[in-house]
Amino acid sequence: MSTRTPPRLPDSARLGELADQLWTHVAAGDEYTATEVVLRALDDGIDPESVLLDVIAAVQDKVGEEWAANRISVAREHAATSINERAVAALALHPAARTTPHQGRITVACVDGEWHALPARLVAEVLKLRGWQVDYLGAQVPAPHLISHLHTTKADSVALSSSIATRLPTAHAAITACQAVGVPVLVGGAAFGPEGRYAQLLGAQAWAPDARTAADRLAEGPLPLPRADHQPIDDLPHLTDQEYTMVVRNSDSLVRTVFLALQDAFPAMRAYDALQRERTAEDLAHIVEFLATSLYIDDEDLFTWFIDWTAKILQARGVPAQSLPPALNLFARELKDFPRASHTLQRGIDALTTDHSTTTGTPHDTAPRTPPGHGRHRRHGPHRNHR
């Protein structure tokens, strides 16, 4: 048993000061001084969990906000995230963060295709601080490898993280695979929607909005074991209409068809350079991804939320939101024989008309000045940290 002095819980003002200091050095790309801020706080006796979640994670949230507002580039965002990851690693090695495991064993992983590993890393470190033996597997773990690991370690539970909603079908596969070998699953991350609405839909035993809540839930007692008679199709009976399958199967041809149609609608696209054409194709592919995911979970709100978010990102980069409806209309034309897809696309168009007609400066019945992809950087969609 450790005899060290228990860490003290600082007030919110002190944590805010530390977060401001860390942000200054993270924004400047100064990893050494940024790490020193974290280690000095631990040396001063501040609770490691507070440093993780109220300082490092708070700064990472600010990184995402600054990118969304177009105040930092993708490159600077990646650099800042890397510095925060190194700060977490330094904290984990500090004597103040060393705890002898006395709880059960937990596997923490990101679902396959999920590259945003920092949220899962924060969960893993908090669970270690709470006395769990943690196997942290990192970003994008294929389900077969996850299951092989569970067979080897006999973990009590799995904590799965996903920040991007388009990974929900993959998350469902991972949840189902874990349950098939008798291991209950707790999920977290922005992918699972407001209040974790998609966690229950996909059959997870528990959902947590942040690392503290995840640790608290696991401390309450074992997660319920999966039902032996559970069948994944029982969760999503709407998939029998095959719309999701057909959209995914034909996604490449959909993007090509709409891309060519946009060139006819916007002759200026013919003058695009290779990078602009690539970005346009990426934008169209993201629309198809979110449409397919909305069909998978049968929730049109997910698609309209994505379209609204995309419009705001475009506006922050000087591209009018009216660049989106033409693409959505073209997709609707190609998918006219798919009722759920057509209705979802129309909901997206309606959301743009309602939410952005007063902010773009041009009525929606006026021809847009630029199609999707014109002169901007995009990532794979919005995400937040699992704090």
C-alpha cells in the first residue's frame, strides 16, 4: 500500500490557469515546456486525474474548437494533439500517478477505423489511477484482433471509444463480437450521439459521456453479461430494406456520378486543380458516409446534424453554405428509388434552408457561387474528446 501523501484537489480557478498555461505552449508547438507544466502540477501535489481531464483534455477540446473556427491549420492541430499525447505519457510515468492495481482487468480500445486515440487514452489512464489493470490497445483495433486479445487476457469488460459517427456500423460489429465471447461492453465518445442514444441501440451494456463517468460506472460493480439469445438484427430491423447495403456498395459510383454532374452544373469546376478536385471528391464521399450511417441507425437527425456542422465549417472558411444543396439534390436524384435515403437527403436540404439562409448573405434560390470542395481543407468529420 502506498504511503505517499494523497494528491490535493485544486479549485477550478487553479485548473483554469494551468489549462491556459498549457494551451500557450501547445499552441506554440513547445512540447518540452508544455510537458513541464503538467509535471510541475503533479510535483505541486495536484490530483493527476484533474490534470488529465481538467487541464490536458480541456486544452485538446480547445484545439478542436480552434480548428473548427479556421484559426489553426490541420497540421497545427495534429502537432498540438501530439504534444498533448506526450503530456499524457509523461503524466503516466510520474510517481504521483502510480497506483497498484486492485480492481479487475479492463481492455480499452478504439473501434476499427477510429484514429482519434487520445480520448481512449484518457479513459485508460483514469482507470489506472482508479486501480484497474488496463490493457490499452490504442487506435483503430480490428475486431478479430480485439477478440483474440480478450481470449488471452480474460478481461472483465471492454471500453470502446469512437469519436466519428461514421464508425458506428464498425462499432456495432465490435460490440457484437465482444458479447459473443461473453465480455460486456461500455462505450463512449461523440460517435454514440447526445446522451449516448446510439449506445443502447447497438446493444452496449453501458455508455459514459466522459472518463470520470466511465470509471464511476465500472466502480459500481460488474457490467451485466450479454444475453445469450441476442441477435444483432434484432437491434436494427430496418436494415432488411437493404438501403444501407446498397448505398455502401455503390458509394464509389455515387460519388463519381455526382462529381461529374456537378461539373456540368458548375463549369468553373473544370478549372479546378488536382487538389481542389480531390477535396471535392472527399466532401462528396463524406456526405455518402454520413448518409449511409444515418440509414444504418435509422436516424435522420444524424445526417442533418452533419450537414449543419459542415455548413458552419464552410462558412468559417469563407465558402457559402449554398454550395451544399446542389450536391444533396444530385444524390437525391440518384437515390430516388430509396425512400429512406431520399427523405434523409431532403431533410438535409431543408435544414440548410432553415438554419443558414440568414447567415450566408444570399437567398437559397440564388445559384451558389462555389460547389463543394472549393479551396478548403476538411477532415473526417467532427469529434470531441472523451473527457
